[in-house]
Amino acid sequence: MLIDDKVTFLLDVDNTLLDNDRFAADLGQRLEQAFGPSERARYWAIFSRLREQLGLADYLGSLQAFRTGLDDHPELLAMSEFLLDYPFAARLFPNALEAVAHLGEIGRPVVLSDGDIVFQPRKIQRSGIWDAVDGHVMIYLHKERVLDHMQERFPANHYVMVDDKPNLLAAMKSVLKSKLTTVFVRQGHYALAPEAKSVAPTPDMTIETIGDLIHHHLSDFQVPP
């Protein structure tokens, strides 16, 4: 059990700290170069099906299913290296780690992410985010459903959730209420989708980029005295 800190900043990863849309585009391009457009489409169809079944983005599991009929293809095994050694540090949004460091000066930054327990930690480690938050990382299937576990592990007087998905921010706000300040980062395809504007309750704060956090002080996050 960690000691009680006054404020814990909960940070999403994909399209919040790093550009996961760019990673997905790179993956799609690599698949098409190696296997052709029809096989690229087949991978994403598998990915979508698994995402609906599992409730998470399973890039490695999708590749495992994708291998059917391709076991003798010379490019198949190279896809493992592409995924596991992808340069996620190069996909951090500008000033993302500087923003984490700034939050560490006024509270305790913690990663709270959805994802699997193999590829998502790898992504967080290779990007440098893991070290930036001193290993304070939580990964769940549905983070908005495990807020009791989050509070037990990282007790605090107040929480600030930074995420690109306003629907998740709203779900967490409905549970933690005034104990949580929600910060919507307008980055990535989820944030820019039309339905993002109609979520209730609306986020407490909206910023255009993760780097904007550098310019905010503790008083800006509606933290009670």
C-alpha cells in the first residue's frame, strides 16, 4: 500500500500520452507491404472481431490468428519483431513526458490504462512512460469499472483523470463524483468523433494537447483545499 498523497493524476496512454493512431497506421502499412491489401484487411477484421469479444485491443492475438494460411510466408515472423520492437518513444506526443514530470511536481502521476497484459506494458515501457511514472502503472480490461482497486492501490484525497475518451471520463465521474476532476485531451480519432461532443457529464476541463498540462497549476484542477 502506498502512502496517501493529496492528489493523484491518472493518465491514459493511447492517444493521450502517445499517438496510437500513428502506430496503427504504421502497422497497417507494414501489413500491406508484406502481405498485400487483402491480407491487411483480413488482419483488421480479425482485430475488430477480437476487440468485440475481449473488450480490448489485442494486436498480438490478432497476429496469432492472422497466421492461418501464412505459416510459410517469409514475412510472417518479421511481424513479431515489428510489434515487440516498435519505437513507441518516437510516437509520444510533443512534451508528453515533460507534462508527466510537471504533474509529478504537484501530485503523483499514475498510468491507468485499458489493455492486455503483454503488449500494453511493453508499449508503456518502450515509450519511456513507465520510468516517467516510477513504475506506477495499472492496466485493466475496463478501467472505469475498477475504481475501487485504483483507490486502494493509490489512495489520495483527490484524483484527476486525463483521457482522450469523454465517455470514459463521464463514467468515472459518475462513480467518484466530486473526488475526481476529468480532463479531456482533444487528440486522436475518439476525441475528434462527433459523438464526443454529446457525452454527459461533460469533462471538467478540456485541453488541446497533452503538452498543455505543463502550463497548469494545481489550483486549475479543482482540487479542494
